[in-house]
Amino acid sequence: MKEEYKKDTMVLHADHEWGVKDGTVAPAIYYTSTFPANDAAEFADMASRPLHPQYYTRYGNPVHERVKAIMAELEGTETALVTGSGMGAIATTLLSLVSAGDHVIAQTRHYMSTTKIMDDMLPRFGVEVTIVEQTDLAAFEQAIKPNTKLIMLETPANPTLVLTDLEAVATLAKSHGIVLVADNTFASPLNQRPHDLGVDVVVHSATKYLGGHSDITAGVICTSHELAERIWDTHTSIGSVLSPMDAWLLLRGLRTLPVRIERINSNALALAEFLENQPEIEQVFYPGLVSHPQHELALKQMKGFGAVIAFAIKGDYAATQRFVSALNLSINAVSLGGVESLVIHTAAMWEGALNEEQMKTAGIPANFVRYSVGLEHIEDLKADVLQALKEI
């Protein structure tokens, strides 16, 4: 793919070679679990070659290849892998790159399922985990041990939108030979490219912005050829496989990613600024706001600030519930980055998965709301929020 192509062009043409091979304009769906070999010698090659795209769909599929081509270009990595969910991508990556006796450093604020992997799963397999405050570079450095093999980041962090300085942690990790993994779901590759800042493995829940229509679950891992082969080897055993149909839907979503992100960024910033001026709102967290404590870092490592706004209502748990229930345009549902606006009472969601101490560490108070802004007209979204605030 020509490097001078803009992202809008690249998402339409980075998988061009597969279009030529298929002889179609719209991508073909290879809805098959297995692929035939012409003879025994070809079969032996197919069976022994890592990441073969036409051997067995758990190993790979031509539709996967098209998604991988676009995602590698978007994130600036050598290659990519696809999985059946975002957590499939995260869990597979972690289980591929650490072993019993190793040490991992993670943040205080992660998506709740990532937190559970760090707190529960990895220790059960003999992997030591140290949790640090992600805004404190010194804390990362102090946590490093001789057996530290991996650092896991997420920025902006879900759901509080706290940022981690990717370049600073990458420099630290590289100086100690530590693999650095970053969850880039909340930003998207159009708003932030962690690999450009030194991150080794970039993971996404493609269920969110990349698919963009709330109709699939999928994950993506963007990295080097060497690490991809290691991760793929574990992936084939775990079996977090993306179906050909979901891969096709993800491919279709990627085609419109640039135009959707442009509108989402614009809407979210405008709504965040609007919320800051409402007397019923205690505090608004959005990296694009000058009031965000890490706004300068956001300007340094992000090109746009994404769909998600976090804010605290002036009221208790019940008042926050009333506000969320009174919204008409924003659907009360999990996930983010879709064409429609989605909203959750954050404490109501997280308390079902995390204990009280984990909730406190994650910085989630009872009056917290997470709002994922969609493509609706901004004036309609403002009016909807305004009428819902009257219900507090």
C-alpha cells in the first residue's frame, strides 16, 4: 500500500490484492471451515505453515486476511491477527507472552475483564502482577523486577478516561527488554497510533469503533511478524475464532471508519463542552477538554479524542439512575463507538463484576455515567441530555 495514501483511501484499498484474487468488487465471504489441497505435498505445506489463510478457518481465512491488511496499515505494524472478541485478543496476547514465574505490570484502571485477568487469572497460573497508577511514570519504573516480561496499558482508560504516557512507558520498557502491550480500543487507530510511540502489541475490541454498528463481537491484535506468530500459536489452541461472516461485517465497518470517527470526535467534544456548563453536572472527563488534567498529554499523543465522555451527576446512585432512564436518544446498553449513542450508569455495570476494593481502585463513584456519542445531530443530543437532567 502506498504510504502517501490518506486513511480514507487506505481503508478502501489496503486489501486490494484479495479483491483481485476474488475477482469481485464487494468482498467474497469464504463461509467454510476447511479448504482443499490439490495434492499431498500441498496439504503438508498448508498444515505446517503458520497463519495459512486457506487451510482451516481456526488458523485463518481469506476474509481475515483482508481485515488484517487494513488493520496493519491503520496501526502501522507489520501484520495483524483477528479474534472472536476484544477479550479474546487481550487474553490470547497475555497468555502467549508470559509464563509461570514471570512478572507483569498493569494499570490501576483497565476494562473490568482485563482487571479480572490481572487480579485472578494470571496469578492462578503462577504469573505475578503489580498494579501501578498509570499517571505516575516513576511507579512503572519502581515496579520493574528482573523477571518482568510484559507491561499492559490502556489509554484512554475505561471508564474514567485517564491517560497513560505511551511514549514514556515505551522508552522505559524498551530499556529493560520488556514487551509493551496497549489496548487502543477507546481511541481507535485514527485518533491514536501506539505503535508509532514504541508499543510492541496493539489490541482492540473491534466490536466497538472498528465494526461500528453494534452487530458483531471481534478482536484485533496488531504487531510484528515475530510476535504475531507466537500469539497465533496460542490462538489456534485457545480457539477464539472470528467467524467469516463477522469478519466480513468488520471489513464493511472499517470502510467507513474515517468518516464515522470524524463525526464522532466532533459530536463528543461539543457535547462534553455542553455538559461542563450544566449546573446539574459535578464534573466532566473528556481528553479533548482543556479542563481534563491530562489535556496536554492528549494533544501530544492523540489526533482526536473519541466517542466516550465520562461525567458525574450532582446526586446519588438513585439520581444517576433517574437521569440515565430519562434519556430518549441514548440507548441504555454496554459498548461504545457505534453509529448510535449508548449510555450506562457505570457503577451499575462495574459492581456486578468487581468487588468494592476493585471499584475504588478503578475510580468509579456511585454517580458516574459513561456516554458513548454516536452520529446523531448534536443539537438533538444536547436537547435530550437537557430534558433528562430535569429528572435528577
